[in-house]
Amino acid sequence: MAPSLFQPPSHLSPAEALQLSQQAPSVLKSSPSSISSSPFVSLFSAPESGELWVKYENLLLSCLRTGDETSAHACLERLANRFGDDNEKIMGLKGLLKEAAAENPSQLEKVLQEYDAILKENDTNIPITKRRIALLRSLGRTADAVTACIALLDFSPTDAEAWSELSDLYFSQGMYAQAIYALEEVLVLTPNAWNIHARLGELEYMAATAPGATENGTLRYLVEAMKRFSRSIELCDDYLRGYYGLKLVTSRLLKEPSKSARQLDADDFAVPDTATIQRLSELATKKLSEIVRRNTAQEPRWRGYEQSEVSAARELLARETADVVR
């Protein structure tokens, strides 16, 4: 299925982003580059719709990804003509184009100074605040990005995107406990987001396998990761990353079955018994095999997976088969 300009392009592959950006000439040609204030023009022009401006924004982002800055500026011009240069979202998009055009760190620092100047006048400008955090991170100033992200959350504590960014910032520094806490806040706001459940499971699995983890800490993280992956596939029956993570964590737990029946501590939960973990492992194996088989055969409902993830699942299944043979 071809990508749509009405869907956010953030998770598109490079090929799909290119496919969208190639539509820029026809989309831009179909509408004027400026909006007239004359009441007579509206009588002969197509009615305005919100979808048009969503299309321009998504096209702008796709063009930036593929290096078509000319078309990106043309999209921005139409958006600015409609909503005004002082619109906060337009200001954020302008900043994004300046970042894309910057050729060296010193030019990026100038863009950062512009963000600081804007926020000095209005420190509640969320789009500029988020662009500033992203720019600080790209400049390698992770500690400053964390501080800015925390300040944003103090002002807007229900911003799931900001909590997710904070989690990723902590993760990039190896601060697993803090990254897990921040992502748990995302789930408070979006409890049915199966991808977030799986991501939390991944963080907990990595925390369990990190150097210096205690025996009880490792076991606790592994059990929590298994619960998160299980919830992920409960919410989305065909979610590859959920099944992949479930297979990894159950395989790890089954390597030490003697631990599965004991308590972590007097006030905490018991680790599931070996039979339960084994059933979950078999479920993950069965579903991963089905996804790999049907995706490889290019069956209509099974084409939407990332090929890198399908390849990883295939390798995981092959390793398990080799272990059984030995």
C-alpha cells in the first residue's frame, strides 16, 4: 500500500518518504502560492479543508527527509500565508527548516540562540521548546536536553511525547531506571499503546542484562518485561516486536528454571512457574514463525512489517532451532 500524505511521515522508510516527496510538484501546482484577501477569489477557488494543511505539513517533512528543501520551503510558504508567521507551529516548522539548512555546528548554535530569544518572549511556546530540546540533543548537549525536557514537563505534565523523549534521553545515557519511570508515565496517559508496552519491556530486558545488575534486580526486570510484552501482544495480536521480546525474555527465564517458583521478597509477587513461561515461549515461537512465513510469501495482510525486524525474527528462530538440535 502506498504511503498517504494524510498520515504522519515520521515512521516511513526512506523509500516511502521519497515516494511522498516526489508528489510535491503536482501538489504544489494544484494550489496557489499565496492567499488573496479578495472575497471574489473564494467564489472561484476550491473550498478550504483541514486536510489540505495536513497534506502540506506532511509533504514538508517528507521533502526535508529527502533533501528537497525547495519544495519544503514552498510548503512552508503556503502554511505561513494561511496561518501567519506568528503561529507557534509555523515558528517550529521554520526552525526545523533552518536546522536542516545548517551546514555546521556554529550555524546550529545560531538557530539555538534564535530559539532562546523566542522563548525569552514567550516561554510557553511548546513547538519551539520541543525544537530546542531536539537541537540540544543533536549538538551532543544531552544534559541540557534533559533539563529542558523536565522543565517542559513541569509546565505540561500530560505531554506523552515529552515523557517519551525524556525516556529516550535517559536511555541514551544508560540510566535505565529513570528511562523506565518516564515511559511508565507515557502509559499512564496512553494505557492501550501496545508499542509503548513493548518498548517498556525492551527497556526492562536491557536493564536486566546490564552490567552490575543484582540477581534479584535481574529477575525482577525479566518478569516485568515478560508482563509488558504479554500485554503488548494482548492489545495487538500481530505485533512482531512484542512477540520477539516475549521470546527473548522467556528464553532467558527458562535457562534458570529453579528461580521460577520462589518469591522475590516478602511483599512482592512470585515469579510465574516454569510451565507458564514455557507456554508463553511456545506461543511466541508459533506467532513469530507465522509472521516470518506469511511476510516472506507476501500475503496481503502481512506486508506491513519492517524487513529488518522480520530478518531479526528469522535469525532468532534459527538460533533456537540450532540450540535444540545441539
